[in-house]
Amino acid sequence: MKLRPLQLLVYALLTLYSIAVALPIVWMFLSSTKTVRELFSFPFALPAQPQWGNFAKAWDSGISHYLVNSLFVTTVSVCLIVLFSALAAYALARLNFPGRVPIFLLLIAGFAIPVHTVLVPLYRSLNGMGLLNTYAGLIAPYVAFGIPFSVLLLYAFFLEFPPEIEDAARIDGCSTLPMVFKIVMPLSMPALVSVTVFQSVFLWNEFSLALIVIRDDALRTIPLGLTKFQGQWSTNWTLMLASLSMATLPVLLLYIVLQKQFIRSLVGFSK
Amino acid sequence: MTTNTFENRHATRKRANGWRKARKRREWFDAYLLVAPALLMFLVFIIYPLISTVYLSLFDYGLTDPRIRFIGFGNFAELGQDAVFWRALRNNATILVVSVLVQVGLGVILAAMIDRGVRWGKSFYRTLNFAPVVMSAVAVGILWQLIYDPTVGLANHFVRAIGIHPPTQGWLGDPNIVIFAVLVVACWQYTGYVMVIVLAGMQSVSQELYEAAAIDGANEIQKFFSVTIPSIRNVIIAVILITMIGAVKVFDIVYILTRGGPANASQVMGTYIYYNAFTVNRAGYASAISVVLLAIALILGVMQLRLSSRPREDA
């Protein structure tokens, strides 16, 4: 570490790699403010006049609806995932009951199951329940597929939850359910936030299930909406890039603000 | 007197037992109540469909067909003869091998450089390199489709600048190049993911180990191999498994970039399942492919769970 040349080399390599990572994203934002003609000149030249109209046009062409749809589906799904997973993880980690271990193993084994292996029967089931092409038809499988990972993460958290707090509550005559809602959950906020952030980003970006469940343009989420533009605007590049920028900006901002929580949940996941 | 006392005691114990049993029952009931919502969703939307997949793989059936016809292992026999299926399987294998080598290899090197090589800007490099991970695969796919475009895309600009002639059929149009063009995108997006997890592992390695190695006269490269790598062995195995599972499951990026084309050259199991079920109405055949995918994913998943439930050796 004392060798200055070595450290300079490391800085140079890291910076070079970071530029390679950043270039496509920078190009996306930069090009979305250009005219189509400017796009054909030097790729990193600044636009003569920023074309904010690209954003307005993409917004009016459907992006605004897709953003609202994604926000709604993601919010409802994540709330249900966190609630269901936290309750289940608490019971599995802290209470004794017959079937505890098999239920735990079954739930976490679910996270090895690729969603594509169940697309066909899921499509049939949702069709049978009349949920095809509805928000509920998207939210229900989202919740189910979010549970294994969240239970695994929260289970590890609840294992280390201090038992003194529970004992104190029990001595005060508090029974299990009120204790879980009034005492355990408020004290578990950091873990719940980690799960929330992770699942929000994951569901905001989810595509495979949306592709088979949603047919109506009015119900499309952001990733599904972008695929419509992919066909429609294959020549209108600047509009396409403006849409991509608007779809990407919310998650990038969320990530920058909450990156600690996000990374914590990822690291817990790999242990 | 004595019998009376005995009976009293006996009654007290009986009452206490009954009370304890009632409390236990009460706890069981509460526990089942807490587990029920998660378990119900899981059974209805994952386990039941999973069993259906295995069942449907034995039928000749399309989603819009009114009737289904039992054909035993006919779909699996056809899979053995299906060149596109083998191509898809081989593409998954290519993606798996290259992803592990590039994403894990590069991810570990980058993490080591950030952990031990620089003094300032650690969190800047980490934040920046992780950014593509949070983007949707759809946005990333469309963005790279534009980058690969022969008329205005960055890719041609770049290779011309270093004196290489870009492929005449386009990066995504050449059957021999397309899978590697897809891999570039996957590695661009996910190397930062591996890096962040490995970096967290490296930051928990005790400084004393490095100091001891320094006393022995080890340089930075020697420390990397004799201290860093052995200390984070489990983390590295974990990211290798996560990367392998990701390579087996891959769908979005391939679907967006190529739809499996040109001429099935970039088909993977995920896109081939979708194609059979929803494009050519062969849901039974798609289910058979799903069973193969499921078997591979479960093997990798069990390996990862065994690893994560093992007591960790590093402090």
C-alpha cells in the first residue's frame, strides 16, 4: 500500500473500468436530450439545445400510466410480502410448533424455483380464477415469489432477536399476537426496511410474469410498457431513450438514497 | 393425612399440566396463524403450479386447446431429438461458464482493488459499479440494442476507434457472435453485484491477518492469495452458485435483445419455454423443458442452501 506507483495503477484500472460501466448510462441520459439528427454525430457531444420535449412526449405516450401502474403493483405487493414474511419468519424462528422445520425448508426451497418453470400452470390457474389481465393476477404471484427470499432474510434476523424483550412482554401479560404487532415488529424496522428496498427494486423491474399476465395496455407496468415502445419507436430513438431514462431514474434515485439497506440485504442473502 | 397431601399434590400437578398443555396449544395456534398467509400464497401460486408442470409435461397440450392428450414421456423423447433444445441448453452452459469466469473473476479483482488498493473513493467506486444492477433488464436490453445498432450505436464507434471492422450482419444478427453480445450485456450489468457481495466479505477479514503476513514479508499480491482468498472462501462459493443459478434462469435480457434469434442461435431454456407455451401453443412440450430447467435449478439451489446453513468458519 505504501508503493505509490502501484496505487496509481490501481486507481487507473478502477477508473477505467468504472468509465466502461458508466458510459452506456451517461449516453442514455445524454442522448435522450438530443434531436434525432444530433444522435448521428459524435455520441458524446452535448446537444445544441436540450430537447426536454422528448420527455414530455414520452410521458404523454403512456410512460405516465405505466409509472403509476408500476408504483401501485409494487407498493401493494411489497407491503403484503413484508407483512406475510415477517409474521411467518417470526413464528419459524421463535415459536415451537409441530411441522416447524418442514414448513421452513419448504418455504426457502421455493427460492430455487425459476418463475419460468411455472408459467404455463400459473397462466391456467389465473385464467381459471378470472385473474388474468388484472392487477390482482400480477400481485398474487409476486407475493408468492417474494416470500422465500424475505422469510430467509427475516428468519436470520429474528433468530438473533433479544429474548429479554419477549420475556418482559409476556410477564406483563401480553399474548403472542399483540406482542408481535406492538413490540417485535416496531423493533425490527431495519430488517423490514432492507427487505422492502430489495423487493421494491426487484418488482419494479419484474418482466416475465407481467408479460404473461397483462394484456391491456392500460394495465402495463413499466418494463412491459417499454417493450411496446421497443416495437413502436424502433426508429424514433430519442423518444425511446427518453422513456428508458424516465423508467430508470426512479430506481437509480431510490438506490442512491437507500444503498446501505439494499446492499445489506444482498449480503445477508449470500451468507 | 399423607394420602390427602399426595392427592392434593397430584391434583395440583394435573392442573398445572393441563394449564401448560393449554398454553402450548395456544402457542401452536398462534404460530400456525402467523405462518398461514405466507404458506397459503406459497402453496397456491408456487407448489401447486409446480406439481401441475410435472403433470402437464406428460401431455400433448396447448393453452388454447380444449382437450389434452396423454403421451407419457413423449415430450421428453422429443426433447432428446430437438436440436433447438440442445442449442438452448448449450447456450445456458456457455452463459454459465463465461458468467462465472468473468463476473466472479472480475468481481473479486475489483473488490480486492477497492478493499486494499485505494484509500479514497471506496464508496464512490462501489456505488457506481453497482448502479447497473438496479436497472430493469428490459431497460438494459433496449439500451444495449441501441448501443449495438449499426447506424448510431456506440459499439461500432468503439471497435472502429480501435481499428476493428464491426460484424457486417450486426452484433445481434450474426449467429456466431450473438450469444457473446448477450454475455457482454449480462457481465456489464452483474459484475458489480458480485463485487459488492465479495467486498463486504473482504471488509470483515481481520486486519491482524494482513499484519502477520506483512511481518512475514508478503507483498500485496501474496497477501491476496494467502490471506484474502482463504478468508472469504465461503463468500466466493456463494457468489459462484448465485451466478450459476442466474445463468440457468436467464430470460429477460435474451428475450429483449434477440427473442432467441437469429434462427434460434441465442435461444436459452427460459426463452424456449416461453416460445413453446405462448407463441406456438405447445404448453405440454414447454412443461417438459420446464421440468429439465427445474431439476437443474433445484440441484444448484440445494447446494446453495447447504452452504448457507453450514456454520461459517470465518469469524
